[in-house]
Amino acid sequence: MSFPVGKVDYLDIYPLNFEEFLLNTNEKLLKTIKEAYVSFTPLSNELHELSLNYLFSYLAIGGLPEVVNTFIEKGSYVECQNMLKNI
């Protein structure tokens, strides 16, 4: 393994959590979930199902920013999985 000579900048990058994922994919849903949480009111069945769909998408593609960005732009799980295989 080679290492570059000279100045090296290190950058720690972490995957997005589910809240950050929602912030980038459906900010309105995130706001609604937070409001329901603070007011101790359950989400409607439709919003709950929508939230679960976003959770399943997050779990399927993970939280790597580049993969999430591809999912937002193209909406393709296959392309996201191909990106993850190449990492």
C-alpha cells in the first residue's frame, strides 16, 4: 500500500442517519414526524406507512452520501446497489 508524500488532509465522513436521510428526501415528512413526537400524537396510518417506506429505502441503500444522492436523483435501487458493490 502506498501513501502520498507531502501534506495529507484527513477527513472523517460518516453515513447519514435516518433523520438526515429524511431531511434530504422528504423534509415535510420529517417535520410532521417531529411534530407528532413532541405532541405525543400518533401519525395517521397513511403517514405511518409512508414513513416505513422511507425507512425501508434507507435500510436498503444505506446512508452513504453519494449513494443517497444517486437514489434521490435516479430513484433506482439497482444503481445504488451497484455503487455499493464498487465501494
